[in-house]
Amino acid sequence: MQKQSLFKWKNVGRWVTALALIASMGALDAARAAAVVPIVATIPELAAIAKEVGGNKVSVYSVARPNRDYHTIEPRPSDVSRVAQAKLVVRTGMQFEMWMDSMANATGNVNLTPGGPGYVNCSLGIKREGMPTTQITGASGDIHIDGNPHFYYDPIYAKFIARNVLKGLLRVDPANAETYRANYTHFNAEIDRRMPGWQKELAPYIGKSVVTYHENFAYFIRRFGLREYGHLEPKPGIPPSAAHINALIQNMKRDGVRAVVIESIYPTRFADVISQQTGAKYVVAPYSIGALGTTDYFSLIDKLVSSFKQALSH
Ligand SMILES: [Zn+2]
């Protein structure tokens, strides 16, 4: 937490400059911005779902670029400008993107802070997993202080995200309610249409164990009936150590675990060692929409399903 507050102060100067620039923007920009609802999402997956619901009535910007570690984003002054102009801020709401708090506060726009009409908490309605069982301190290193925030890889929870975005859009732009409701219904129907196919792909592996680098796929794994066996990180946010990797290798050998999925932002050298020692196969899976040829939420889930299938069918 100490690190977080230092970080905020370091950026205040740059942000004040950015806000001064916004204040001097011309009427043309203001008119263009008024044509659609400007949305800022924290990460590409929430941005993609917001675009599905908002359609051509919104413009959507993701602060985090694809394939960057979402836990450690350093916003730029231009990101603060985007937030200052936003009518809706879309985030996981699970103490994940705390870098967004600093920006929303810097704009002084209370509409974008918790409880405000422009604040969309995408975790409303989901069953949180990975809640810390002990008090988190700097020494523990666990960065999931409010539970595991990676529910956006679960296609059923994508419908919850879409619903939370819909509610936000109805608050800030009720004039287009009909369009938003239709888009939301279409997105849900599309998830429902594809879900049986995704389930069929992974059905042969129900109950099978899989190892990932970080706890990113906890909700995805549970949704498809797989078993989250362990992680290359000893704790969320703590890089792998030799001792932890050795213990993991021994446990995998003992239990016959042979499936490893590595998210595309992480190095593969530890997975190489595990592979050599256990005979397990590792597959690199997309961390973001935009990674490994994925272009939208559906192609992300397609690729995740095929990655897990490939690792588990070894
Ligand atoms: Zn995480």
C-alpha cells in the first residue's frame, strides 16, 4: 500500500498538466465527444463487453493495452484526459485497478467515483473467489486483496458484466435505452448460443487438473468443471522461486498432473523446466483480447477453450 500512495504523488504533476490541456480544448472536440457516450474501461476485456452493449452509441477506450500486466499499469497523462471526458468508467470493482482510483479522483468528477452514476462495478452479482483468509500485509505479497478479480474470463460472468454496463448506460444515457437493451440481449444470446460448443470441447476433461502461472483462470476453470491444481507463482503477484517450482514439480509427478497453461504475458522458462521434469505439456493462452490473434470477447473464449483442450489432451 505504501508503494501505491507514493505512486499517486509521483503522477500528480503530470496529471495537473493533462487536466489543464483538457480545459483548453476547442469546441469541436466537445461537440464530437457529445455525439457518443465516451466510456473508459480499465482493461480490454471490459472494454470489449462495453462496446457490445453500447454499440454505435458509445466510444470505448481501454487504459490497459493488450498483453500488459493489468495489476501494474502506469496510466499516462493522456489516460487522465480520457477519464476526465468519460461519462462512464467500467472496472472490475475488486481493488484490482487501483490506478483508476487515482485518475478518477484527479479529475474531480464525483460521477465517476463509487456510488456515482458513471461508475460501473462489473463484479456486482458475481460470487467472488479467492478471498484472502488472513490479513494481507506487504510481507504476504498477495495482490488479490479483495478476492480474485479475473472473473472476466468466465463467459457466464461476461453476461453479468454486460448487465452492469447496461445499468450504467441506462443511468447516463436513457435516451438510447432501447438500443442498449437490444444489444445486451443480443450479447447474452450469443454467449448462450456458443456455450454448449465450448462445454463440449472441454467435457472430456472434467475433473482434470491444470496448472497456470497466475490465478487468472480460476473462474474459467471452475465454470468448465476443470480443477485448478496450482500455479507457478507461489502467491498472486510473487514471481516463481526455485523452491516453489521444485515443490510443484514433485507434486505434479506424484499426482500425475500433465497440463500447464501459461498466460501470454509471462515468461515460459519456468514452464520449460516443468515440462522437462514432468513430461507435462504447456500451452500459451491469451491473457488479453488482442493477444494470439484474438479480436473480440468470443474469439478470446474460443482460444482459451482450445488452449486448455490442447494442454489437457496431452
Ligand atoms: Zn491477479
